[in-house]
Amino acid sequence: MYPPESRFAHVENIDLTDLSFWAQPYGDRDAAFAALRRRPEPVLFHEPVMPGFGQGAGYYAMVRHADIAEVSRRPQDFGSLPTAISIIDLPEEFNSFFGSMINMDNPQHARLRRLVSRAFGRGMAAEFEAASHKAARKIVDDLIAKGPGDFVREVAAIMPIAVLSGMMGIPDDDYEFIYDRSNIIVGTFDPEYVPRADQATAALLKTSHELADYIAGLAADRTRNPTGDLITRLVQAQIDGERLSPEELSSFFILLVVAGMETTRNAISRGLVLLTEHPEQRKLLLSDFEAYAPGAVEEILRVATPINWMRRTVKRDCEVNGHRFREGEKLLLFYWSANRDENVFTDPYQFDITRDPNPHMTFGSVGPHFCLGAHLARMEVTVLFRELFSRLPEIRTVGEPRRLVASFVEAIKHVECAF
């Protein structure tokens, strides 16, 4: 199966910088990336004009699975400094909030990753699984009590917030605070969350301050009154006598809000949409959930691709698969495109829960920046769908999903469910 023909099937009609491009039907987007993958060399795009953020010299779009893997495995040539999450270099005042390990190179990245891994890594799997089961049961209880409604707001968004909040000791009453501010961070240019584009910088800065102040208050409390929860572990974590600084703790919390909560939320939302649109795949999954769930989760993650891209900056003159790059140039690694590369995936536009192998790049590729929380995201999606389909086997989405206006995060803002 191939993407449908569209005006984006020709490179000259493609502008990956334009937010309206990302609002197009998925078929048009797929046709655009298929056209880019057919090009012999990466295409240079201009940078967006964003009030208050300045403008740089443009970026190369890396769209092939093999090219993205090559860049990812060479951190000595392609760095995450000064930022991996913004096309444009962020102003200095944002560094305290978005200077997390996702935007670092070694040795700073390795140090911070080691510190948070002590409190957040696979050794916590049993506790995270217990928290996931508890959250899923309550979410489905509440959904049954309330009846059909907005699946994103009532289910998908609550699951990652509830799991992480439960592990961190965050009160239920604060879910709304975290939900609202996460929407502003990922939806800075969506008028539903920030009505005016010229307010984007101020809104993002204000929201970041609020989240940083919130986690600072929790950290201060756990320093005085340790409880054994995840915040306590992060505050107490140390390697060779070093602990997380207040700024590092704040930026890691914001990273959890965006990379942890938002991506899982969007995989869950798109997952139910996909299973509704493909009833034969849904029937197969429900025929033996435990047998088919692992493959279904991987395929949902591949098709949903909740993070569309990450940025890398060239650290020294080098070459990738015959193309020369100069120090200081920017590359965007388009995971959405890599997850549909015809050279890697058979029938890449087909949703197939039995797909094997499935080497998607939803959590990044090989290298130091592979997602630390990949195991948690997979667990949350699996546990929630197990609970949903065991108790509400007919649950489905109805109507057209409303998508977030953004290029970095691939999100559904609202979609109604019925059962």
C-alpha cells in the first residue's frame, strides 16, 4: 500500500516549517515524506519565524530510517546541544526549564542520566506496573460511572498523569494543574491553549516557571520529610557525592510532563482511533489480548509516532551516507518518516498488529538519547488497554479527532468515545 497522490507528492510543494503542513490529512503528510525519501540528498528547509525566538539559518530534513540511525549512533559528530526540541535556539531565559538531559551531550548527559536512572530506571518496573494497574482501574471505574465522553480528557490524558503522580506523591487535586500546563507547553502555537501567537513566548515562560516552582516546593518538602516516593528518590539520588541541582530537578520534571505524559497520552488516544478504524485488527487483539498486545502496542507506537522529530547540531565537518555536513548546521530527524520507510517496513501504511519485526523509532534510535521511559510507556499503554477491553469490549471512538496545532508533538486534543 502506498500513500495517496497529493499536491505534496512533489518536493517543491512541501514546507515542513509551516504549521499548516502538519494539520493536513495524514495521507498528504505521508505522500510528502515519501517524496522526500526518494530524493538522493537531504532537503534544506528554512526556519520558522517565531515572535520572541529569533531566527537562524535553516535545517536539513533527515527522513530515511538508515540516515537517522546513522546520525543517532554518532554523538561525537551530531550533538543535542544547544537544544534537541526546538528548531530555533531557545532564548537564554529558557535554559533553566528546558536544559534537561534531552538537550545535553556527554559527559553532562551521561552524569544526569545516571542520576535519574537510579530513581526512574528498569529497577522500578514492579512499582510502576503496580501504579499503572491502580491508575487504569480507577480511570475505567470513573469512565463507566460518567458514561461516554472525551476519551482524551477522561482516559488517555489521565493515565500517565495518574501513574507518575502516584509514584511522585502528587495529590489528585493537582492533576488539573499539570494537565493544563502540559497543554500549554506542547500547544504553544495552538489557539485553543494560547489564543494569540505573539503571546507564545510569555505563555511558555510563565508555564515553565509555574511547573518549576511546583516541583521545587515538592522537593523542599521531601528533603524535610522523606517518604520514599519518586520525588524523594530524585532528591536523594547521588553518584560520587553529586546530587541533582534544583534547576536539574525542575528541567527533568518538565521533561517528564512533555516526554513522559504527553507521548503516552497520545499513543493511547491514537491507539483507540486506530483500533476503531481497523475492526479486523481490534477483533484479532481481543481474541487473545495477552498474545497480541505486545505487537499491537508496538504498531500503535509506530503509527502514532507521538514525537515527530528531534534536532541535532553538527559538531564537526562530517559525512552521512555520501552527504557532507558542516559544523554548526542543523538536522531534524523525522521519526514520523522513518517509521514509514518502505526500505524497512513492508506495507508501511498498513496498520498491522502482527508486524514483525517492527524496528520503529518512536523512542529514538540507537545511541545515548534512546528514551529512558520507553519501558514505562509500553507498560502504561498495555495495562490501560487490558483494563479497557476487559471491562468495555465495545469501546470505540466516534466522530473526527481534533488534532493539536504543532509540528514537534503529534497529538489528538479531543476525540469522543462510545460504549
